[in-house]
Amino acid sequence: MTGLASAFRVLAATAATLLAVTAAAPVAQAKPEPKAPAEFVSLRAVDPTIIQEMRYPTGHDFMGEPVDGYRDPLCILTRPAAQALHRAQLRLLRQGYSLKVYDCYRPQRAVDHFVRWAKDLDDETMKGEFYPRVDKTRLFADGYIAEKSGHSRGSTVDLTLVRLPALPTAPYRPGQRLVPCYAPRSERFPDNSIDMGTGFDCFDTLSHTDDPRVQGVQRANRQFLKKTLTEAGFVNLAEEWWHYTFTPELFPDTYFDFPVARRSVAGH
């Protein structure tokens, strides 16, 4: 019995030591998500009249799946950029139009998602709509995909114009027939915006703002958007009629990675 009792005492001491070590070990904590600096705001808080059709939280984009980092369907921008859009919107409303945004601030993790997708040459799920005439091996060389985006600095926005009163945009149904983004407006994916000649995120040279093949009403619509936003302080990216950056940028050298989420700008 004496030997057995001694063994129990040894086991008890060992167990106590293990419990003490376990209790002293630090508990792994999930790293908190970064929040936006105070200079960022929800566009809706500055101008609730601007239409928001945020594409990247949905499956209707050039990858065919929601993009990393988009938690909520909302536009986040630096306050000066949002206020500039508000000024442009006031002018447009008097003329019977509204701005409609597709994408605003974009976290770096979303850009990284684009890069991973572009390197997967077997994934061409949405080629028929977004890049019918571009070989996927050319996406980096032709400038359609890059490892950094001005959107991540918070002053760049992708947008279009809608004639008021705005009709709803038909919902995208995964698996539906894909039509080239440069097809006639009556054939391509329905959008309640005015006709700009191509759809949003169309990887094609026809998306160049001043492409000479785009004429008539389509060209006039692009120039109307460009004139309105230029007067509000934005600069257009010549390769994309929908892409504008407010200048001077508040964060010209910083690429942020906080998620697109209401909590990121709560209280701003």
C-alpha cells in the first residue's frame, strides 16, 4: 500500500505541474481586424442619394465569386473624395441624373485575390462576359490586373450615370448565359445606367474613355461623366471610362487593408 500511495503522490504532483504550466501559457488571441482611419467615411453618410451597386461582394464580377475583404455592400472613401462626389451629385440631380458607384475603397486583400485568380489560367468562368477577346495570360502585361491598386488608397471610385427616375437593375443569376461586355446595350447584362458603350469592368480596349470606335450617344455619355467629375476634382484613368481618382489624394502612398464593412467606419 505504501508503494501505491507513493505512486499516487507522484502522479498528483505531475498533474499539478502540468496544470500550472497550462494555466501560465498565453491564450492565442485572434488578431483584431484593422479599422479605417478617421479620414474614411461611408459614402451613404455623406450623400445617401448616390446609387450604390457594389459588385465585388457578389458573384457578378470577372472572377465569378465574392471578393476577399468585402463584408458589406457599401462604398467607403476618404472624406474629401466623398464630399467631392456629393458636389457632383447635386449638379447631376438638377439635370435629372444620379451617380451610381460600383466600387470604391478596395482592401489590399481583395487585390491579392485578383492576382491569385489571374495566375490560375484554368479558371475562365466569366471570360464570356468580361474578357472575351483577351487571353488570360495577358491580364498582367495588358494592365488589367496589377499587384497594387489606387483603390486601396481610398480616393478612387468606379462609377457611372443613371437617368432618373432609376429603374432597378435585374439581379445576376449564377450560370446564366454570358454576353460580351461590349455587345449592344440591349444584349449585354442589363444595367440601369445610361449607355457607355461597354459594361463595367470590361477588359477590352473599347473601355478606353476616348476610344475612337465609340461614337454618338455612347461617346457623349462618357464625356458628360468625365466633364462632371473633372469639374469636381477627379482625374479619369484613360483605359477605363468608369475609373476616377480625386486629387490631391489624402493618402497617396498608403495601401490600406481594412475590410469593406460597416464596423470599419463606425462612428466616423
